Amino acid sequence: MFLRIIVLALSVEGEDLFCKLWGNPDIPLLSKTGEFMLGGIFTLHNNIIASKPTLHQSFFFYFKSLNYRGYQFAEAMIFAIEEINNRTDILPNVSLGYKIYDACGTISLAIKAAMALISGAGEAQSSTLSCSQQSSIHAIIGESASSPTIGIATLVGQFNIPVISHFATCACLSNRKEFPSFFRTIPSDYYQSRALAQLVKHFRWTWVGTIRSDNDYGNSGMATFIEVAQKEGICIEYSEVIYRTNPRETFLKTVEVIKMASSKIIVAFASFIDMEFLMKELLLQNITGLQWVGSESWVSAKNVATKENYRICKGAIGFSNANAAITPGNTGLIQFWENIFDCSFNNTTSKICTGSENLQQVNNLYTDVSELRITYNVYKAVYAVAYALHDLLACQDNQGPCTANQKDALPLQVNFSANNGEYVNFDINGDPPARYELVNWQLSINGIIEFVTIGFYDASLPEGKQFIMNNKSIVWANNDNKIPKSVCSESCHPGTRKATQRGKPICCFDCLPCAEGEISNNTDAVHCMKCPLEYRANEEKDQCILKDIEFLSYDEIMGMILIIFALLGASLTSVVTVVFFKFKDTPIVKANNSELSFLLLFSLTLCFLCSLTFIGEPTQWSCMLRHTAFGITFVLCISCVLGKTIVVLMAFRATVPGSKIMKCFGPTQQRLSVLSLTLLQTLTCIIWLVKYPPLPHKNMNSNKEVIILECEMGSAIAFYLVLGYIGVLAVMCFVLAFLARKLPDNFNEAKFITFSMLVFCAVWITFIPSYISSPGKYTVAVEVFAILASSFGLLLCIFVPKCYIVLLKPDRNSKKHVIGKMQSKSL
């Protein structure tokens, strides 16, 4: 409100056409007249105490200490002006003057100084000035801090007077609408904040604490840093605010937060004065071993880099302006300062300042020219104004190019090369190119803290190449050559994924193993990827590997055993066939229907051999053959058994005098019955193969670890029809055989057929649930086992007893014995 009133008062013309100053005018601390006047506002004193306002004077300030760095800035401005006045290539025959005010680090005094400069207060002329008279100040150099500079630029900008700051870095000052005449020779924090975020990311620090000054510099810079850092995956554990005027309890609270935090990295975007207060409390509590990352305000400040503070900030790193020499070896600057004496440098109260003291004997920040990073910015700011005035005068004298509005105002864009070869220019926002040195606090062998350059940042380079590290070794806070580690949670290895902990930042997470069939092949993966259907995850779950293809093969033990039993069954059947063929004319073979017996033996051989089609890799032909061959051969087999059962029954009935039953079921009828029953199954299989043929199929759902190569039925209905038809014939055969079980032993096989059908039905009844519940290749093995078991049941139960009589009891294989037995049974 105070600022608005002053601006309004200066912009309104009085009726008497004169503006009168209220109160005593402020006198500049340092001044010199010239044809063109430059204003300077610097912090020359610290720790001010304001008195209560009086009737004639608003405030009175007492100073507790001298700011040597601020005095160095002021003398650098004077040195640059004197150097320009002595040159003939720039502003020839024109002299520059200056008025330098002390802002004491406060916003109010900075604005007051700016008002004094633009109003001409303190000049030798009358205290009444014409309200239409232009200010004698052509540009203002200053201030160091961002907040006072904002106040100055807001006020002075309305009068189109350029303000060139050497140390105000707040990104907000790049706003041309609010600060149309503001320039600076130090890069904006817009770039520094991003550079700090890139630095933290470069060292893979994802868990950091932040500290900022509670002013425009700290709040704006830290806000940008946090925004960029979070986009880079960096999490902020805490964010503390400090300011030099805060009570000690506030600093103690910040120290306590630092002590309790788990992060080992602290990013401090604060002014050097505020950091000095914080360092005192950290020293008192001996908090060491933390890695500090600092902004340019304090990380390259000599008054902060003391031996005591090195215990706290050992190995601190941060960005700073490039160190430069104002003159070769800074000899000219040193000679200039040695010829200057100001009694203000006398710090002892016991001695009287006489003016004869020698500054060579003074050792403080004012006389230290080893670090002129910011002082060089003051030097460049003065030269920027000088070159602008030079171009303006050349334009007005028609000796150089100029624009239409340049003849009446100071040019706002200049380009020049400094004495050391640096090219100085401003962009459309009044900012210079953003170039920084990355410095590291290191203790020299002489016990002096040195700012060793370990890298560079150039915002003008393409993205990804802006940050460059050199090969110099870095000193770290942890007394180790390894980069400190600061993470909330350890990285998740491949094979796991990150799961954010509830209520905590994204950097705090648990590592969960990937689910079955999923992998993660990157560190800190957020999601696991599903493997393709034909692939599975390895044991580490970091790679998809091709699934094993599973089928009942000839090479495995189970396949070999089944093959052996199949061939054994076929061989036994062949042996029985040979035995029956050799003894085909004997009564026991004849009496049991030798034609059906041979057909049954042939079908049993096919049953044993068809089981081989189920073993091996399924192909299109093997899939089509295995179930159809199984269905047809088993129907042929059961049809023969059924025929033999009916023959036994018919033979028994034929023993009754006058019976004609055998004529109804003679050899021709037996052949037709077997043919018709088998033909019906064959037609069913043909329709199945034509309409819904079984084909090889990769089953990837039953087992996630392997691919089961199997034969897809094509039609489950057809499969169960084929199986059901065999079951119906088997049940019919079993019932008829059961009814004929008490017929004479010599003529009937009923009891053997009954037992064989009992085994057959038991095998296939247990087959159904076993087939459904068995996984993968074991499904095929169950089916092969059922085929072999039922085939062996028929072979052993029906033919082994007859072979026993034929081979081992030949005396019972006679017509007399067979007839006699039958007759005894009949009686």
C-alpha cells in the first residue's frame, strides 16, 4: 500500500507544478557527479534495528554489523565506472557518475533508496523539483536479494528506468508485464532449479529433504525444484522454511526435523545469511554426515564456507556462477581497492579511524579477490549500461543503426564481449544465458575451503547434453569415495514390481514378486508383464522362456512301459493264434467256434496295436486314427465275444431233441452279426472324421508351465457315442454270459466270458473319472492303460484256459472226454 501511494504521488502533477519532499532527504553513502548518472543499491550493513517512528521521521535504523561482500559489490561498480571513464573506445568524452545507497537487506529501505534516486533527493539543487522533470538517474544497479529487487523493479519500471541486478535470481522477475525494464547478469532460478533437479537425478537420489528461505528467492526457486523433481521421480521427505528474523525455536524445530529424517540428502535453496543462522544450530548439535546440495546464494559464499561449517557441509555440492577475473589476475582491481580507504572498515572500538590505515593489512571478504563470481556480475552490469548509453548516443548522432523509439530511451538490448572474452547478452526477458559451474566443497592442504569445479550446466545445449561432469574426484559427506545413497525404499530387482505404501510418496514402496506367468525385466518396474501364451516365466521371473511341449512320447519311461505292454499283448495274441491254428482240428478248438475265435484273436491284436497310435507327438493323421481305430477294433472284438456267447447259448438249446435254434444262428448269421455291428461303428467314425475330425491342439490353459500337445476331439458327442456303443455291446455280452454261466463246462465259455466282461466293464467304468481328472499326457496314458487292460482281460480270461488244456492237458482235448462230460452233465 505504501508503494502504491508513493507511485501515485509521483505520477500526479501538482497545481504549483512543483513536487515537495517531505522530511529530510536521504544522502547517498557513495556518490560522484557525471554527465550520466548510475544508481546503485546494495546491502552494506546487516542486522539492522528499526527505531519507533517520530513526528518528523518515519523510522531510524541502527546497524549492528558491516556487510563486507556488499561493500565489495559497491566498489566493483565504482571500479567499472572509473575504468569506463578512462577508456576512449566506449563513451568517449562522456563521464559517468554514480549514487550508491545502502538497503541494509530490507525491502522498505531498498524502495526508499530507489525513490531517492528517481526523485533526485540529496542533490545540491533545491528541495523542490519540477514534476515533469526526468530523473537524472539513467539506470540502477542492484539489489542483491530477490525480494528487495522486486520492490525496486516494480517502482522504477513505471518510469522506464532500467534496473540491472547482479544477484536477484527469482524466476518471477522474468515477467515482462510486471517488470518491463528489469535485467540481470545472473541466470534466472528457472534454470538453476531445473539444474538442481537434474543433479539430484544424476546421482540417483530419490529421497531428499528440502530447506528454503522464506522469501521470494527461496519460495519461488524451491517451488520450481519440487515441481521438476517430482516429474523426475524424486520424492520430498520434508520441506522446511527458515529466515534470519525467525525466533530460535523455529530453527531448532528445523534441526529436529533434519535429525529425525531418514533421507541423507538436503537440498537448500536459501540465502547465505539464513544458512548462517541454521549452521550455528547444526554445529551446536553436531549434526554431520549429511550431503548438502545448495543454490548459488550460499554454496559459493566465502562467509558460509568456514572451517566450522565444513564439519556440517563437508563435500557440499551446488551450482554457482563461473568464477572470473575482472582484470588479468585482478591486479588492477586490487590496486584500486588498496587506494581506497573508508573508516567503516575499522572494527575495533578502541581505535580511532585516522584515514592513514593500510588495507593490505586487512583480511576479510572485502579484500578477498579469489572468488569474484557475483562481484563480476556487478562489473558486467555497469558495462551493459555503458554499452547501451554508447549505442544511444551513436544513434542520436546518426553514427549507428537505431530504431524509431531508441532515440528517446536507453536501449534495452545490448551485446558485447567483456575483457575476459565472455559474450554478454540478454534474452527477451532480460535474462543472460544460463551457464553454471558445479562446485564441490573441498578442504585444501592449507586448511582452506575451496570451491572445486566438478561439472558444468549449460541450458543453451540440447536436452540431455546440458549437464556435463568432468573427471575430478568429488569429496562426499560420508567420508567415502562412493556416492551417498538416499532412497526411501531399496530398488526392486527384476522379477518384482513396486507397490506404493499407503499414505506415503511414490518413492516409498514394497517389492512384490510378479504373479504366476508374469515377469519384470527392469529395475523398479511398476507393472509386471504377462508372458505370451506359448511362454512362461523363469524361476527369477525376469524373463519369458518357451514352455515345454508335453505329450506322451516314446522316449519317456511311461511311454516305453506302455509300448512294451502293447507289443507284449500283441505277441501273446499271436502266440495264441499260432497255438489255435496248430490245434484247429482238436475238439476243444472246434467246440468253441474256431472261426469266431480266430476273428477275436485278430481283433485283439488290432486292439493292442491301436494303443501305439496314442503314443508320440500328435499329428493330424495320428489324431484321426487313434480314436477311430480304437472304436472300430473294440467293437469288432466285443462283437466276436458277443457272437461266441450267443453260440454257447444256442449250442446248449440245440441239445434238446427236435430243437432248430442252431439253424437260426449258424455260421452265416454269426458272420453277418459281427459285420453289421462293426459296420455301424465304422459309419459313426466316418461321419465323425468327415464333419468334426480330431486335430492336434496346443492346450495352454490346463497347465501354465507347459504346453500340452493333445488331440482335440472335434466332437465330444461323437467320442461318447463311439465309447457308449462299445459299452452297450459289452453290457449285453456280460448279461448273456452271466445267464449262461452254469452250462456244461466242456461246451461253453460262459464263465470265462463273464469274468472277462466283468474285467472289461470295471476297467472302462473306472476309466471315465480317471480320464477326466488326469492332467496333460496322463490323460492319454489312462486311455492307453484302459485299452491294454481290457484287451489283456479278454485275452487271458477267454483263451488262456483253453491253451492250458490244449498244451498241458491234451488228454482232456478229446471228443470222448467232451461228449462224456456233456452227457454226465445232461443226466
